[in-house]
Amino acid sequence: MTRATTKRRTASIWKPAATYVNIHGFTIENSDGSIARAGIRVAECDYVNIEDNNVSGAGDWEIYTSFSDNGLIENNVTSGSLNQHGIYIANSADNVQVIDNTVYGNAQCGIQFNGDLSQGGTGICSDDLIEGNVIYDNGSAGGAAINGDGLQNSTIEDNLIYANTHTGIALFQDDSAAGPSGDVVVGNTVVMPGNQTAIEVESPAGTNVVFNNIFIGTVFSGFGNRRSRQLFGGDGAVESICVQQQLCAIIDESCAGHWRGHVRWPCGAGNGFGWKFVRTGCRGVSDN
């Protein structure tokens, strides 16, 4: 194992400006507090595989990549980030696959994708895959289990998300060139505590599709202004959202209409994007 240190950054494994590198089988523990930033840091490296590592307790991120395309982050355990995220994919990352990782106990997000327009590049993360991850007990300092700032034409699939303090899946525009567009959220199970939302889509730049997910919790604010925590439907708490039916939604920048459980709600039929929450089984909802 190697440790690389600069004036402002300390990482246990740091690979700058390389290609076709495998980082495999390391156990990295920050028991002495000397890893101030990243457990594993990859910068300006394409085709890097980070697999089968166990990284815990780093200052900011357990695994961090920057300006790195075509990477694979698979079957890692990332836990206990003191300040930020378990896995952080930064700076316009394209064709990155984050698969079958276990991510828990991090101060902010479990998995964060960030377009980082302010840092240069396109400001968009595109054609990425977040699949099969188990993400729990994150977000004591804020942030979603899966956070996508400027994530486009990407797939979030078959993840298990539970016991996180804040939002389950959040797609939005903050420090990126544009909001979500062309994203597919499918087959995820999201169990939310308290009054937090299972999924939020903010400032979409195009059409995004959400279907065949299971969302379970107490209160959901849904699609719209993720900062307002606004309830849709206005009928108080809901116990669950069509957990026994297909859940399908289409969200676009023109707010032309949204689908849920085979039920279409035109823009303006409720608050925000016109998404209406109903109780389990969508009873009492017509399709007109």
C-alpha cells in the first residue's frame, strides 16, 4: 500500500494521470486519522477498475474519482466517511459503472455523482450505471443515498436503499451544466424513515423514466422542489406508494404529464409537477 501526500490532500492510494489500472483487494482503515481526504483517489485516469476493496473512516471520501471515464467500481465496502461520501464520482465522469458495492455509515451521500461545471469539463456525467448496490445508514450530515448532480442518460437499477437519514435517490442540477435528462430509475427498493422522500427529481433538462421500483415509508414529497419538502396530494401521511403495482413515472422539462401505476396526471393536477400520491394499491384513482 502506498500513501501520497500533498500540501492540501492526503490519500492512502492515489493514482494520477494513468490508464488501465486495477486497484484490487486493499483494506484501508483510517484509525490514526492521517487520511484527511480520500481512501482511494483516482484523478484524470481512464479505464481504471477499483474492485474488492474495504475502505473505512477516511476524512472526506472512501473512493474518489475525478475527470476519469470508463471506470468500474465494483464489490467494494465503503463506510464511515467522517465528512462526506462513501463513493464520489466527480468532474464530468462518463461511462462509469458503480456495481455491487456496500456503502454505509458515511456522513453525507452514499454514492455521489457530480458534473462540477465550475471545475471545467462538460459539467455533465453521462452514460453511467449505478446497479446492485446496498446503501444504508448514510446522511447524518445531509445528502441522499444516491445523489446525481447533472447525471444524464444513465441508469440507476436494482439498488437496495434503507435506513438513510435523508433522500433515497436525488437527481438535480446544482454545480452542473444541466439537470437530469434521459435517466432511467428501475427496480430499486427504497425504504425511507420519518418524513424523507424516496426519490426527488429537480430541474429536469429532458425526459426521465422511473418505473418498477418499490418505495416504502411514512411521508413522501415526490417530484418537485426537493428543498421545500412539499407534500403532493395534500392528504397527510401515506403509508406506502403502490408497493404492489408497477410504479411508472415520466418527468420532463415541459411538464407534459406524468404516469404512476398506469395512472396519468396532467401537469397542474396537483402541486409541483402534478404528481399525486395515494395509498397502497392506488385505490380511488381514475385514469382520466
